Amino acid sequence: MGHLSVKHISQSFEKDSGESTKALEDVSLEIEDGEFVCIIGPSGCGKTTLLRIIAGLDIPDSGQVTLDGDTITVPDPRRGMVFQEYSLFPWRTVMENITFGMEMQHVPQAERLKTAEEYLNLVGLEQFRNSYPYELSGGMRQRVAIVRALANNPSVLLMDEPFGALDAQTRNLLQQELLQIWSKKKITILFVTHSVDEAVYLADRIVVMSARPGKVKEIVTVTLPRPRDRTSRQANELRNKLLEELAEERKK
């Protein structure tokens, strides 16, 4: 199961000057089991803050987040997190990075290796199992980060601009691979991105956030058939609509 319920989340931060800045205000969302949801919005609107609250890394000032009815207050293996930075352990091989979470959960070694091999094959990195992160390209390192999160068998995968630092060609390839994994594993994905094109290509629904303090301005259901054609008339129309909405928020 992977039903996320976000209810009336608000969050403020205190600056060094003592002044308080509100990042999120009364954010509510319902994300169904197995759904792929993207969040877009102007810079500074609280997208990453919201993701960290859902991950259990931050505690909101008010409101509640639940996963399958259980209140989220701390990190939990049921929620995997992938950051924009690769965040791999440089002293561990690819295989050792992927099995790390399972080690912490005391999963038997044979099971850890079997699971890691399955995911390495899924993303075509089986020949790099004994390589170290510095020996891999950026795209390969991010593949490892994604399968490391998936190897813990989470109900929900939280992704904070995971492809933002990659070149366009690698980014498109990893988007396709992520959709293949999502289709096969039936996992719930909540994906923060600055790219409207990426959101249109990936999402079942797109959450549009307002300028700070971040609120849910609109939730758009994407009805484009899969696999999607990035250049189709319908995709371009939706992309233009979303870009116009973001432009309005940036003017505020």
C-alpha cells in the first residue's frame, strides 16, 4: 500500500535576524496508491520542504501527514528518498551502496544480494556492481541512488529533482527508465521538479504550487496516453498552460 494523505500542512522558518518566513500554508493533498504525482512551482515555494515533511525529516508547525493511516513523524523504510545530489557513500561499491539500507534492517545477506542484483539488472548496471561512485557518470550514479531507495521495498518513493543536474539526453533516458520501474513495481511516486516538460511526461497528476508561502494552486490530471509523445499537440497545450500559471505566480 502507498496512500499518502497531506492535511493542512503549514511550516515557517526563522531567519538569523529572528524574522519568521512562512514556507508552506495550509497544504492538503491526497495521493493514491500506485499514483505518479509531480509537484511544480516557483523557486522558494516550499516544494522541497513539503517533501522533507512527508519523508519525516522535518516536523510541520501544523497539520498532519499519514501513510496508509499511520501518522508520519520520523523517517521510515516505507518511504524512500532520492535527492538531486547523488548522496552515495564514496567508500562503498555500487553493490554495497544498494544493500546498505537492507543491512540496517538486518536483511539476510543472500536476500540483500539477490534484491540488489535484480535492481542492477533493471537499470543495466550489473557490470558495475564492484565499481565505486567516482568511477561512474552522473547518470549512472543517480541510477544507483534510485535503486538503493527501491531496494528497501518502500511503499512510496519521494524524489526531489533527481534529474536536475543531468544533461538533457541522460535526463530523458532516466525518465523512461523510471517509468518502466514504476510500471513494473506499482509504487507510489511523489516527484518534485522545476521542469514542466518533465512533469507532463511523467505524471498522472501535477500539483501546481503558488509563490511563497506555498499553497496548492491547482491539481491538473494528465490524460495523455502512455507512452507519451513529448511533441504532441496535447502535450504542448498542457505545457503552455502550466508555464502560463507559473509565470503568473512569479509576478506576485
